[in-house]
Amino acid sequence: SIKVLEVIQIVMVAVRTAASDTSPYVRKTAAQCTIKVYGIDPDQFLDLRTLLLKLMSDSEITVVGSALLAFHHLVVERPPTSATSQGAQQQQEGGAAAAEDSALRAQLALLHPNFRRLCQELPSMDSWSQQCCIDLLTRYCRLFFASESTRRELAAEGTDSASGTEPPLPEDLALFLKSLKIVLFSASKGATVAAAVALCYLAPQQEMKVVTMPLLRCLRQSPPESTRAILIALRPLIESHPELFRPSIREFFVYSFDFLEIKEVKLQILELLADESNVQTVLRELQAYVSWQSEPSFVASAVRSISHIALKLKSVADSCLGGLVKMLDSRCEALSCEAVVALRALLQRRRETHDSGLGAVLPQLGRHLEDLQAPAARASVIWIIGQYQREAPRLAPDVLRKLAKTFVNEKQEVKQQIMGLSFKVCSFHSLNARGEIPSTLGGDGKDDAVAAGCSPEDSAKLFPRLEKIAEHIAELAAFDSSWDVRDAARALRKLRESAKGTPGPDLTEGMTALGAWYSKACLGLGENPNTTESSPKPADALVEQGAGHLQSSFILGSLAQALDFPLDSYRPLPDWAEADSSSELRMPPKVTAPPKSDAPKSISSASVSQVHHIENRVQAPSNITNVPVASSLEDLDLFYSTPAAPSRPPAAATPGPTRAAAAAQKQEPRQTLEQFSLVPPSAPASAPASAAPNIVVGTAIFGEDEESDEEDDSDAPPADDDDDWKYCAQAAPPASAAPAAAPPQPAPAAAAPPQQAAAAAAAAAAAA
């Protein structure tokens, strides 16, 4: 964390030392520190990479996971500029993407010895390490393995015949896919989604079904904050493989407490999953969403979904059209406005058939035009009336008359549609008055305009009045504040004058021909109605084109996909390799075991079997010669007591008495513990009364000391002070009841030497 470049070498020494520490936690921390060191000094890339490769071979999984996190940051997220500059020539030849793939291939080639171990240890890592390891190994597989189609082509070329059997997967790729299937059942939602995404990019198409249930489990268990990210990751997968999720379509129904963003994504998924088998269920669900008028934006999205499904499935187009017409009477402005826009798309589809039924829909649109307030809805209704006025020719002039009164107060997009409506109405009645409108659309052989009650004579009577209304609208638009409206007004006025067919000084023959052609083109004359531009392409055409292939601008589940724009650290997946690499590259390195040593490593009882037995060991003789021998308790007292230094050397004594005294002492029988009396013996008559209690037997002290008595006095009653002594008195036999056959007391020995007498006196004083 000390971001000072001058001390980076000292920091590197500390990191190297920590990477060789005996504690796994220290080694794990050292791997994490490499990210900060690389951020301070990118020139340390080679040393840090070598250190991380060493830590990847560690025996502890936590250390390996931290090393993978740091390696992913150094190689994938923030690669060094030098690695990219090495492929400058490739960048000129194949582009920047090829140069990045080449640099990444050189870095990921260092994972060859550790690939199989990483695949085996992947389920044992923590969730963060699993996600980085999956992303790293996915890029590795794309760079060193061929795609399924490429393997199939190579297999066909090798056998000279297109056999129906699929080529087998490489063993290493199959090992990675097996580990990914285990991670699918991880408790971490991030690890589960990462494994599912990796399977989508690497696994064959027939193995894609294994990701369905784990992803749905993550969707059910995820909190609202992460639900949208999972749905966005699922949307391209559902678009490419909708058959995997159609049985679970109810999992994507909208809840009232969902966030608005989540509701929008769920509606898009319902559109993708709708087909002939479940369309009625989906439409009933969308109809329920339309009634949630407390959320106008969501209601508008539900109406758009209904129109998209009607465009996708022709079997429900009529029922959807009738429902949208009923929505025009809704009091919800957002609902009615969006219904108009949806009707515009459906009417374009209905124009393909002769029995379109537009004559019944257009009058309802004209009645609801005055109630619509949204500019987009008003502009859509005006465009529909002008585009399909042949179905109701008397409706368009009346609508144009009403709009001319409110032209000044309309929005810009509405003004442009009003000017277009005026040009279309004038062109229609001008051509109809001259009999130039063909009768090719009527099912009974009659012209649609005649069938609707507008003959050429009626058009000739209406045309002068309509021309004056169009001129009035053009005058108002010429002084509008928007230059788009002014330019459109001048252009349409010039085309309307040229369409009359009377060339003048300002109108040439070419201009007149242009005006006539544009008038017919606006009405769709001279074209096959089944091939007009208003016939939209089926909405499911794009889905069918991308069936079986993921169509996404970014990697599924990435932050760039959630934000809809990439960050600086985003790196797309590389392209597949042209052929599978050799499996020998991923052979683990051979580790030679150190020679075994027979030397004993310890002398504890746990390693007795590794050394000689205890009974066979040769014990070295002790150098201590003057070891005292204790034969009685008095000898022990003398051993632990400090003898007083003699004042003068003792006189030489005759050996006779000394030997006799020693012989008599040896003949004295030893006392046993049972012979020691626990009660103080009776004092002799000549001794004072106070001398009896001071007699000490050995070094044992019965009872408690004075400090313990003082502590007990504060807690226990005074009657219990002598409990210990009473217990000892009861345990010992009374003095009067001496055994009948007591052993005879030994005769008093000779006088002890002065040294022993002095030692006995000192011991008695210490005991007192």
C-alpha cells in the first residue's frame, strides 16, 4: 500500500520472502500483494508473473486461488503494453483483435503444466477464485482448442466422407467441461452463472440442457438487486435456445413487486418464448399486466409486447387487433397512446390480405384522435389515416379539416404528419377525379373508393376545397419556428403544384413528372401490395437466423453486458483455434522425490519404530560417583538441609568406637509409616509443658498454615477451625490403646557425632 516507486525493490524482496513462507495465509497474502505492486510499477511484470506461476503450483487451494486472481488481473484485465506492442506487425496485418489474441496466447501458454490440476481443483476453490479461473480457462480453451464445426470439418476431410458420428472432444477439454458441470451446483450464484456461460461458449449443442435448471434456481433464489443481471445474461441464451426454457415459462412471469427494469426484461423474455403452444397463456398474462395502470410505463411496455407477439404469430393477429382497438377507449393516456402505435404496426401486416377490415378500424381511430394527447400517438393516427385512406376515403378530408384548426398548437412531429396528410388527400382525390386510381384491391371487382361511397364525381367536387385547406396549412407552416417544418412545407407545395400537370415558367416537364410520380408513390399505386415496404419482416426472422448461436455484443454475465457499454478492463473472448493443440503440452511436470535418509529425525516415543528399540540402546555410564543413599527419613532431612561449617577441624578419633557406633546404627530396625504417631507424644516429666508441641516428626506438617487459617476465618465459623486436626486425631489410634505386642524399643545408640547433632538441631529449628 506504500505507493512509492523508490521503495518498490524493497517491497519486491518482502513479497518474495512472503511467497516462500511456511504459512499458507502468508503465501496467499503475497499473491494478492502482486496486484498492488503491478499497479505501482508495471515493469515488474515478468518477476511477478514468475512468482505467480510458482504459487499456482502450491499445495494449498487458497494460495492457488489467490494466484489465479492476480494472474487474471495481470494477463487479462491489465496486460502490459509491451506484450501488445510485440504484435504491432500482426496488428497491421490482421487488426488489433488478432494482436491481442496473439499476446494473450503467449501468456496463457504458461498454464500448460497447471491446466489439468486447475480443472481438478476448480470445484474446491472459493467462489471468487472459481469465477476468475473459469474465465481464464475459457479463454485458454478458445485459444488452444478448435470449435465443434472445425473438428467436424477436419474429421470429414480425414475420412473423405461425411459420417453422422460427432468427432470426440479432446480429453483436456472434456475434463474442463466435467468440472464446469460440478460447479453448476455451487451455492454461489456468480460461480453458477459463470459455469453456465462457459458451457454455452464451449460445450456442444446437445449438452446445453444441463444449464437450464441451475440458472432457474439462481433466478428464484437471487435477491432483487441481482435478478436483473441474471435475466440480462439469460436473454441471449433464451434467444438462441428457446426450447430449453419453454417448459419453465412461468418462471418469467412478472410480479407486482418487481423493479421496473426487471419487468421490462421479463416482458422481452416472454416475447422470445411465445409460440403456438403457449401463446394463449402469454396473452392472458399480458392482458393482466395492462390493467396495472398505476405504472404507465410498464403498461405501455405490455402493449408493445402484445403487438410484437401478434406480428410474430399470425394466428393471434386478429384477436390482438380487436383488443388494441378496445384499448383506445381507456382512460389511461399511456395505454391508449401505445395502443395506437401498436395498431399502426398491425395494420401494416393486415394490408397484405384483401379482407383486412381496416374500414371498421379507421373510423374508431378518427374518433379517438381528439382525445389523444401524446404527440407520438397523434402522429401515428394521422399517418394511419393518410396511408390507408382508400379504405375510408371520406374520413381523411374531415380529419384534415379539424387538424387545420389546431395546426399552430401541435408539436413538430404532429405538424409534419399533418402536412403529409394534406398532400396525400389532395393527391388521392385529384387522381380519383381523373380516374387514374386502378381497381385492383377490391375483392368484388369494384374499386375500393367506389365501394366506400366516393366516386370520381365526388372527388372532383371535394378537390377545390381540399386544395384550399392544404394551401392554408402550407402558409401556416411557412412561418413556423422550426426550420424542418418550413422546409417540408416549401417542398410539398412545389410537388403539389407540379402534380397538377400544367407546366409553367417555374415548372419544367421533369418537375411535373416528378410531382405526378410522387403523388402516386404516396398512395402506393403501381406496386404489388404484397411486396410493399409496409409489409414488415416477421419478427422471428432474426431469431431464426441466430438459432443455436449466441447473439450478444458482450460476454454473457459480464459487467459490460449489464451496463450495455464496456469498461477499460473488458476483454472479449478470443476466436477459436484452427486445430486442437497436442495433449502432451499439458502433461504435469515430473517431480523427482528426494533420496530417503535412514537417519533418525526424532527421539520421541512416536518415532520409536524408526530407530532402534529402547532395550537395545547403549546407555553411557554416569560420571557421578558420590551418589548419597537415603535409608531413612532422617537421611532425607540431612540431604536437603544445609550443614553448618565447622569452626575447627574435628580431632582424630579412634576408629574403634566409631565403627562400633556405625555397627549399632546399622542394627537398629527401621520404622515404618504405620509406627509414626500422628498425635503429639506425651512430654516427659522433666521437660517443660510448652516443649511437647514443638516436637517434629519428619518434615510433614499436618493441618494448614497461618495464612490459610486467616483466610478461612473470614468465611467459615470458628467451630470449624480444628476440623483438620480432629480428622487426623480420629484416624490415629489412641495413645492408651497401644498394641499388646509392641516391638521392643531399640537401645539408645551411642552419642552422635557433632556434625549430625548440629544438622539435627538445624532441621528442628527450620521445622519450628
